[in-house]
Amino acid sequence: MDFLRQLFGPGEFTPYAYCYLREPGMLWLHVISGTLLAASCFAIPLALWVLRRDPQGNPNGIPPSDRVITAASEAEEPQQREEERKRLLEIRFRLLIDAVRDYAIISLDPDGLVTGWNSGAQRLKGYSAEEIIGQHVSRLYGKEDIDRGKLDWELQHAAAEGQVEDQGWCVRKDGSRFWAEMVITALRNSADALTGFVKIDKDMTSRRESEEQIQQLHAELQRRVEELGTVNRELESFSYSVSHDLRAPLRHVDGFTRILKEQYSPVMPPEAIRYLDRVLEAATHMGELIDDLLNLARIGRRELTRDRAQIASVLKQAIAELPCEAQERNIQWRIEPLPELNCDAGLLKLVFINLLSNALKFTRQQPIAVIEVGSRIMEGRPTIFVRDNGVGFDAQYADKLFGVFQRLHRQEDFEGTGIGLATAERIIRRHGGEIWAESQVNAGTTFFFTLGPPPQSSGDSRTTEIKHA
């Protein structure tokens, strides 16, 4: 208890409230000072509000001179922001122009002096910006263009019309020339006063050279067409001459030789008769040669009439027109189903006649001739083939097979004019196709041909069976 009494009792210190009991003046001092402190807390904000009011009614209490300065500052801020925006746009525009490397973009003042020069102009013309800015744009033109007033006309026309497009030779710093297409645009201010020009050049030398080459090729083609027309007219004249002028003496040789043999053979020695037979054979061969040459010439002039045709039907017609030998010999025909193709059926029949006649001739030594006709898809194209089991030929001479008068066997062994395969090749070429042969000596021959160009994309080059409807 003593401890608690000592702890909560006044002890040696007098509590704060006891001072008021012993000293009444101290109590009033605290009351007055507290009241003044509270009054000052309310008086200070009120004094500040009163002091900021203007006697003329300005709620902010700012003097007129200060108000003018503030208004000016507020008016200048949007203008400064607009000028800064324009400056940034100009910087971006110049960076964009300088990044264009394929076009020379040149700024000119009204007198034609260079005021702007991008990197494309430096690359195209060879001058740096430091070298050319302030120089007259005429430095970029050839002397002949300056003499004939080309530059003056371009600037005057651009100033009058707003823009001019032109093309011509321009000169680089090293003196070399290039062909350029140019556009010159006049620049005007809000008062419609001319402030300068913008000139844009594009190097078109490669395109001009290509156009000149095309023109030269076109002129050459026209010349060749005229020459071809002349050759065709001469060929027609030759064909007429062959048909009439050469056939008449050939008929005389053949006719009189036959009369001589028929009427005088009883009194002629065997050797003389053998000579007459050789003359008759030569005359017959000459007649066949003339016929084949005329057919070859007519095929080159004949108009190609393409239509959908059943190849099996065309083949049947060709077999019917083969020589009587085809019916008299022991021939095994193997005809596969054939597709319907777009072709000139009349000319295709001639192809089959020549290829089948060729097969008949070179299988003559076989006891049983085997002739096959079928179709395959080869490298994406329908391909027709004619195969025989004849004597064949050496494949190293295949390039001579379709030449006129080219023969791979002796005339004594196998007759012929050497024009039949050339005729077939010409017909196939006119169809836009190809013809080729595969053969081995004494192992037969296979002729392949197509009637059109290969497809644009044929990824699978494998040979497959063709599908028929």
C-alpha cells in the first residue's frame, strides 16, 4: 500500500492541476492563451482570402500587369506546341525522303538552284549533298538538252501547269549517262506565289534497253515473216512446178519404158530387160518421192483444225488405208484402249499411217509380226506409242531418224523415200507435241508421241497407265 500510495501520490512533484489551486493567475494565463490560439486558427485563412481579392472585383486578386503577362504566356503555349509539332513533322519527312534510295528527290528554289538532296539522288547521280546544294540543276543535264532548252521548258511548264512529266538522258558526276523518267512539281505558298520545285527522277535505263531490244526483235520478226512469206510463195511455185513440169517427163519415161519392154522384150537380151526394170523402179520411186515431198509441203501450209477426237477411231481409219500387205501377212495386232484427245484428226491419221507402214516394212522378216498401239501417262502427258518386233536400229543414230531423206537401212533391204517419219514429226510439232523412238538392233522399235506441251507443274514423272472414260 505504501508503494501504491507513493506511486500515485504527489510525492516530491506537484501535479499540473495543483498549480491552479495554489496560483490562480496561472490558470487565467492558460485560458487567455488558448483563446488567442483558437482565434488565430480562424483568422489566418480569412485574412488570406481577403488579401487576394482585387478592389476592382478580380476574384484572384492578380494585378492587371500580371494578368497581361499570364494571358500572353497562355497564348504562347499552343503556338509553341504547334511549332514544335511542325518541326518534328519536318524532321520525320526529311528522314523518310532520305530513306528512299530508288528515287532521286531534289528540291529546287524558283531559280532552279538545288536546296534539297536525298540519299537516292546521291546514289543515282554521284554527287553528295555538300557538293550539289546551291548549284544549278542544269549540272544534271546533258549539253544537248541544255542547248535545246529542255530544262527551261520543264521548269516553265511545271510553274504554269503545276506539274510536268518527262523522260530523257541525265548525266552523273562521272560523266556517264542514264535514261530517267522525271516528275517536276511546282510548290506555291498560301498567296499562290512560286516558292520552288520538287524534282523526282527514276533510273529507267534497263527498261529502255529492254524496250529497244524488244523493238529490234519485233523488227527482226517482221523481216523474218516477210522472208517466210517469200519462201512460202516460192515453195508454192516449186510445188506447182513439181506437180506439173516434173511429172510430165517422168510419166514419159515410165510410159515409153513400159512400151519398150512389152513390145520388144522377146527380141531383147535378158540384160537389157533387167535395165528396163531398173528404169521403171527408179521412175516409180521418183513418183513416190514427189508425192511425199508435196505432202510434206502441204502439211506445212495446211491450217491446223483441232477438235476432240477418239484416237481409237482415227487408228481404225489409218489401218484401213494401209497397203494390201497388211491384210496378206501374218500380223498380230495388239490394240489397247486409247483416249480422246484434242487434235487434227486428219493429220493424226497420216501420223498413224506413216508409223504403221514403217512397222509393217521393218517386221517383214519376222514370221509373225507383232504391232502394238497403246497409251500411257508420261511426265503428266497422255502419250501414244506404236511398237513392233522388227529389225530395230542402233540408238546412237536416233537423231537422224526424222530428217528428210535420212535412212538408217539400205535401200536394197527396205524400200522407202525417207520422208514418212519427217512428215509424222512435222505434224506432231505443229500440234505442240514431241515424237521420239526407242530401239535396239533386232529387238524392235517403239515410237512415242504427244499432242501438246507438258503441263506447267508435273511433279510426278513416273509412267502410269492412262485412264479412259
